[in-house]
Amino acid sequence: VWRYAISSTDGQGELYINEIQAKLQKLYPKFDVAGETGTGLGRRTNVCNNRLARQELGLVPHSVEDTLKTTVDSAMALGLITPKLKPSRVSLLSHFLCARRNSQGRIDVAEPKRPPDVVLKFNGCQPEQRGGSSSSTGRAVPENWQRVVDLLAERGICASIGIRGRHLESADPAFSAWCRSLHESGTVEFWNNGFGGSLRAVDGRDVEEFNDEPERQRESFTRTQQLAKDVLGFPLHSFGAPFNKINKDTACVLSEDPDCRAWLFGNHQLAKSGGFTGLVLSPSKDFQLECPTHTPNAEQLIAAFSKTDTPAYMCLQGHPSSWDDREFAAFGCIVDFLLKRGCNFRTPSALCASLHCPGPTPVPAQDRIRVAIVGLGRAGYDFHFNFCMKSDSFHVAAVVDDQSDRRLEACARAPGCVGFASCGELWVADIRLELVIIATPTHLHEPMVVGALEHGCHVVLEKPMAASLHACDRMIAASERSGRHIFVYQSLRLESHCLTARKVVDSGLLGPLFTIRRSCNEYRRRNDWQALHKYGGGMLNNYGSHLLDQMLFLLGYPTLSSIDCHLWSVATQGDADDVVKAWCTSADGVLLDLEINTAAVLPDDQQQTRKEKGVWHLCGKYGTAVLQGGEFRVRYFDPATVPNARLADCLAAPDRSYYGDDKIPWKEQVFKVEEETQKQGAGKRFYSNVCDVLRGRSVEPLVPLREARELMRVLEVCRRKAGGKALWGEVHGGSLKEGRPSVPEFEEAVINDAGALNSHTGWCRRQWFHAGEWILRRAFEALPDTQGPLVWPRRSSVLYPHGSFPSNQQVRAERFEGFVRTLLIAAPLLNEITIQA
């Protein structure tokens, strides 16, 4: 008989005995267990019948560890057990309860199980509100919060405290100083608890802040993250949703922020589907600090340790704002119990580090890529600047914008950043740069890119690459001369819809493709520079550069045999195109069908196509794939299972049937599109590749320059085929209405009216006519404006031009063509063409 008695001076003896009793029964289910209660506080006598020993032990310890230490020491003295490890207070519990009998009948001690790590998650911290400021009470926070902090300091443990953005936005300096002091002490890690924590009424129901639409979640999260940096001076590395209400979009929002490393009371499944790779601390139904909510429950938590195997780490949530004296006492009892169990109290970030969780690894300041951002508009500020500010891989050293308020705004957020009004000022400044990000209107790209390359910087360039193919070639030549990269931001080829479409094509289920259709339909009355033709605006350049790139990317950028295009200006407030229809055919016969219509008013039930990045149709010989409901639905057949159809070579179809008895065994397969935002998906992939290339971890940019140039060529041909619009102006009735024309790109192959290439220039007759008319206006100043289009001469004997020209100014058609051809061939060698009459 092994007989032992336990008493405790802290009133928890009963719980300790119950815990040991439960563990012994679990380990030795065949043992008879009996007990009797003594008269002392929490005193009980337990009897276990054990064949290994017949020794009575009288024990009066003060904790579970003391009990086990005495028991193990006594058993060792009797030669009953031989520990393989040196006993210690932290591991004795595991030593004893993990004991097993060996082949000699002795009890060996197994490896001890490590006590769990504990993260204390406190919700709802706010500044003192009495009298409107801390001055009336002398405190920065309500009394309960200071009481919690004092208890943490007394016990020598750490915790995490949630703060909301609205409290940072309106807090007085005392609250900010209180937060900073705790952060610097290392006792407390503050985490993002949303912005307001308020509910929003939607269709008659209340929607929580992080159970809302993704854009509202993103606004709330990023606003609080930025306020922490601005007001407190440090980032928040953890997040917990108000009321712990989340949905499938929450993980996507968190994954966009490189500072966020831990999700408190998060969901593992949602984190995986949303691309969040940090630590997820999910709630436990067994181990809870409060039960019910707002009420610390020491008895239940301690009982859980005896009944349930403890996890490697746990997150315990509390709401100190609502605790009274009794509940604070219960919380202190819980902390003492966990400390006696050997638990380690950690902050979320410290736990992430100990577990080596995937997530952002800080890059030493000297290894970060020093960046200058040119243009602080929508793309430059909202995406490129914000992305670089959140990334550990980049340091924003300079910004360029002619608007002083934008420069001041950026410099206030980026420590050490210097603002300039022009690139000229940047080039002469003594600032070490490695990368220049150019996010300005298209017509300004060329001189800025060339300037950056000549000053030894790599370049990230917004799409489209340039205002003309000739400007594109000059930038590529400058890149080759300088040995620096140009990374063209054609990011939508890297977004999840396009990458999933490529998986569909690569699967081979569709067979040989014959059509890829991309369309985007919505109603937008554009009124910024993108609506003006003189700045390179228009939907062909804006959306078209992305959608055409996606289709060409799916086919591996094939050789195109034909291109046609029509452009309209309908709803736009400017003169640039807002409706585009283009067709391209590859050399192997695949039709690329592009439609962009920003003057289309769609019914509400069809608006989902816009949210799904427009229409995707992939048509192959054996099936079709359509984007629908966030997934590509593929319907196809296996050609090996379909017999050849019988062809009726006669005028009277059998049974008046069009298709006979053709029965096809259709199959369906779904390719799920990973839910992500532009910043978290395509943007992150793009900039990760930029870092890899610049640091020698990758050879080539994800958007090679040869493909970026081919896209520029396709866009240029589309403009020419549209018949009337080009980046340098609009032609009406044979006269150039606005602007000086750029030198025509004579070397490009364009299909002419007869369907054959012009062997000298690749131009069709319409383009010859416009170029010739422009040249003649300068060669013969007497050429008048005409009311209608001039007619190309049909016979070589016809003189050109017609009308009242003096005979000495008339030129035969064949001489005119040769004259124009000679000038066009010579044009690339000249900066300007100057012809004297």
C-alpha cells in the first residue's frame, strides 16, 4: 500500500489532490483507489494499492511540485525508481506522471513534458475619460488597467493589451506616454483591436467591424496600424478582432501587412485560405481565463489542467475593465497557479520568435533597398509608397512630387525621407539610391526613366511603359547601356485569377485553345488625367495594357499575325477612349478578344463580374473554362471516350436532325481562385521578385522587358488600327488638329488593306497617307486644309496633289511614294525632320 497525505497552506490543497488522483487513475487504471478526508484545510488521505511498494509516506507539502518531489525522493531512497534526468521543480510533475515500468519491474522516468507557454490577451484598453482628460484623475488609464499592469510587474510576467484606433486618434499625451513606457519596458505588447469596435447596420442586422466587407476591414485595420506608428512611434505586430467576430476576408487583410505576425483568437482554416502565414492563437474551450466572459474562474482553469492534456501554448483572454476585487483575486490565483506549474508567460511576438513562425524577418537597415518614389498620386502613394513603408526590404529615402502638401505628407511618415519638386533636384542631391519608382502620367515616363538609369539606379515603372514604341526602345537602350533593370509594373499577370487561368490552360483539359476572351464592363465617368488623350490617358492604355498582357501571358507571348481595334469616347469627361474593342490573332490561330466598356450600365445582379476582375472565357477544342463565383468552372470531354461522329454528306439530313445521335460524356472540374487583394497578392509577388533580382536571388524580372516591349507594340498597332487616334493627336479630314506628331514608327509590321505587308515600311495606305500629308504640309506650305479626306492615287499617271497647285509643285504618284519612303527611312536618324520648300 502506498499511503500519503497532502495539505496546503494556500487553500488549494483539495484541487492539488484531485489533480494527482485523476492523473494516477489515468496512468494506472487497474489500481484500487481509496481515500478519506482529514480535518485540516484541504486535507485528504489517499490510498493506492501498488504491487511495487508497501511503504507508508506521510507528506505535508505546499504545492503539487513539493508533493511529487517528496514522493519521488522517497521512492528513490527505496530503490523503486531511477530517474534518467535530474529532477527539478519545473519537470517533476512530468517525471512522476510519465513514469512507466521497465522490464526489470523498476519505474523509469520518461522525458518531461514542457510546461505550456501562456499569452495573456487583455481586451479593451482605453485612456482615462473622467473630466475629458487624465488631468482630473491624475491617471492616464482607468484604475483597473493600472492595477493589471502593477500585478504583472509584481509577478514579473508579461502580457498583451489591445488598443483601438479611435482611442489613439483622440488620446491625450498622458495615454500615449503610458503606452510607450510599457512598450519600452518589454512587460506589455500592444496589439491592434480594430479602429472603433462599433457595429454597422446592414439590411436590418448589425455587422461587426471585422465581419464586414473587405474594404471596410482593411480601412479599419490599416488606419489603426498607421495611428500606432504616428502616435506611439512603434508598429503593432499582433491583431485581435473586436468581439472576436471575423470572416473569410479578415485573413486576407492581415496578410497584406508585413508588420502583423500574430492573430489572437484567429481561425487556422481562414488563415490558410487567406494567405496569413503568421502565428494563429485560436481560443480553447478547455483552457479559459474567464468563464463566463468577464469573470475570471480559477477553479475551472485549474481543473482543466488535471483533466485535459495541456497544449504547447495557449492564449487566455481577459477583460480587466469589468473586474471587481473578487475577480482580481481570482486572476491573481490563476497567475500563481500557472507560475507554480512552470508556465512561461510570453508576448505574442516573443512566442512567434520561439516557435520560428513564418512571417516577416527584419532586414538590417544597411541591407534595405533605398528607394525614391516619383509621383505621389493614387498609384504612387496609395500603393507603392505604402507598400515600401510596410516592408522591411525597402527604405523610402526620397519622394518627388510638384505638390508640396503631398511631399510633406510622405516625409512626415517616412523617417529621414527628403522631398523634391522635380527629378532634376533629385539627381543633383547627395542621396544614395538603389531604386527609383516612377508612378507619373505616361507621357512623362521617358525622361525620368532615362535620368534614373543614367544615375545608376534601377527603375520600377508604372504601366503602360511609354507614350510610344520609339520612347520604349530608347528606355530599353538606356537600360542596356547602364546595366540597370527596368521592372515594368504589369502586376495583374501575377494576381490570383490570372495565375489560376494559367493552371487551367496548363492542365490540358481544354485541348488546343482557339479563343481567350477578357472583358470589363462598368460605368465610370472618368474626369482625371486618364481621361485626356494628351497625357496618354484612355482605357486602351489603362485597362487594356493589363488585360492584353494577361492574355498574351497565358499563351507565352506568341507572335501575332493580325491586330484590329476600335475606340470610342462615350461617357468620359475628356477626349480619351473609354470603350475599347480589340482582336488579336496569334500565328497558331488563337483569337484574343478584348472588350473594355466603361460606359456600360449593368443591372445589379450582374455587378459581380466587375468584382471578379471582369469576364474570363477560355475556349479550347475539348472544353471551355469560365470564371464564376470565385472559381474557374471547366466543362470538357475526354477525346479518347468520344467516338467520331458520322457525317451525313447529303442535303436531306437524317431524321431532320442537325446533330444526329452525337452524345458526349461531359465532365466538370473546378479550379478555385485564391482570395487575395492586389496588394497582398500581385503586388507582393512583384516586389518580392524585385528584391530577389537586386539581391542576386533571381535572374530575370517577372515581367521581362522583351514582353513589355511587345505589349507596347500591340497597343501602338491597336491605336493605328482604330483609325484616328494616336498619342500625338487626332486626325480629321487629312489635317492634324493638335500637337506636333512624333516620328512614325516605320519599322513596325502592320497589315495593309490588301492583307499583305508593305515590304519597305510595313505601313498600310492610310498610314502612308497621314505621314505623307504631314510631310507635304511642311514641304509645300501652299497645301490647303481640305474638307474631306484626300484620295490616294489609283493610277501611277495621276498627279498628286490635286487642285490648284502650280505645275512645278505637282509630283507624280510613284515619285511621291518614293519621296515619303525615303524620309520615313531616314526619320529615326533625326531628332526632327526639317524640310524647306
